[in-house]
Amino acid sequence: MIWVLGGYFVLVSTGLALVFLPGARSAALGGWRRGSDRLSHWVRQAQRAGQQGAAQAGGSGQRLGVTVVAWLARHVWVVLAALAVLVVLPLLAVGWRHWYQIETFDHTDVRIQDERIAALLAGERLTPPAPLPPEVFTTREVELARPMVRFASRDWALLDAEFAQRLLMVFRIMREQHGYEMVLIEGYRSPQRQEQLAAMGGHVTQAGAFRSYHQFGLAADSAFLRMGQVVISERDPWAMRGYELYGEVSASLGLTWGGGWKKLKDLGHVELRRPGVLRRATEEAPAVGYAF
């Protein structure tokens, strides 16, 4: 940074001197002419040497050497300027990379996410909330949004331990920072239930048995609790804003949000993806049957 400012000061000072000081301008022009004469002399010598060497090598080599040297002689200042740009710009890039930060890139996002995940995995173990009465999940709104939800599992113990802790942290952040109380709609899902939901159509789920993270306790569907009632509807502006926050908080804790999918968006769904889990399950499914 210091040498960049120093170079800028020198360039500006030199420019002002050339504009307002006739003596400095005359001296600079004289130096320019002398330098140009010397360079022209060197170019002519190189040209003669090239011609002599080309004559010895043959007619084609002579013509090529003469053409190259003649072109360099005519465009010597252009070549020097191009070389200066090629050298100076990389040097400036190397110098600026130590202090310049692109404004549109917030490097703190990844750091905050990593800190949250690290603190979650190494810190206190969060405990699931008390289960809600079954009738809370049998209202018309819930049934329309989540078919057969009355038969869904909401047992936190069946979820993967790491995933459960991340989801509980999401619930805590949503409550403490955004004022949304969340509730688990469905966690672990058996392969049989997955097949039943898939048979109801693509508007319910596009994943068959062994193709969903629900079968491994690595996915969950959640909604909001307002005045003792479960709110799922996306037409509710309050709930829609909650889903957006839910997606942001989940992503900050390393979870994949169903609301970010391109085809069938599932705003209440989050999952903890682990490479190879679904592939291995698909390969082993015919041999073991519905043993998950």
C-alpha cells in the first residue's frame, strides 16, 4: 500500500512539473531525444546484425529477420509500452491483493457459519421440546399441506444425532432472534411411508423409498406455531417471511433447505446431506428389503 501511494505521488509530481515548469519540460524532452537516439542506434545495429545473419542463413531467413527487426524499429515505443503494462499490472495485482477486498464478497459469512457449526458440535447439547398434543396436527390446514401427517413420526430420538442438534439450533435462533416458534411436523420416515407418499403424486414428493434423507433421520419437515396452532400455509405473509428466515438460518448451519429447490419447493423441509448415503441405499435396497 505504501509503495503504491509513493509511486502515485511521484507520477503526479512529475506530471505537474512537466506542465508548469518549462525547465523541467525542456530537460525531459532533451532526455527523451537522447534516449530515442541511443535506442534508434541500437536498433539499427541489431537490424544490420540481423540482416548479416539472415544473409548467411538464406534468403527466407533474411527476409524474416529484416521484417521482424524493421517492425520492431517502427513500433519500438508501442512494444515498450506493452511490456510495461504486462509487467506493471501483475505487480499491482500482487500488491493490492494484500489489502484490497471486493465489496460484493462478504468473507465473514463462511466464518460465522463455521463458528456456529463448531460451537454447536462442541458446545452444549440441546434438548428437544416437549411433544405437542396429537390434535394440533390434525387440523384441515395441516392435512391439506401435509397428507397423512397424523401418521408421521415426530420422535427426535429417531433422527441422526448431529442433524437433530443442528435443527434444534435452528429452532432456537428462529425463536430468540426472529420471534418464530417452530415445531417438528415429521422427522424419520420409513421406506413404506415414503412409497405411500410417492404414490399420491409428484405434488407430495418426487422421491421413492431409499431416495429420501428422511429414511436415515437426516431430514425433517417443520412449520410454525402461532397461538397454539400449527401454521403451514404459504399464503400467510407472516409464515412466508418465517420460511425465508428459516432457509437462511438453516443454510448458515450447513443444512439444505427445500425452499431453494428448482422443481418441487418444500419450504418446511431441511436435510443434512452426506455423500454416498442415497447411492449406497439404492444399491443395497434390493438385497435387504425395507430394513431401514
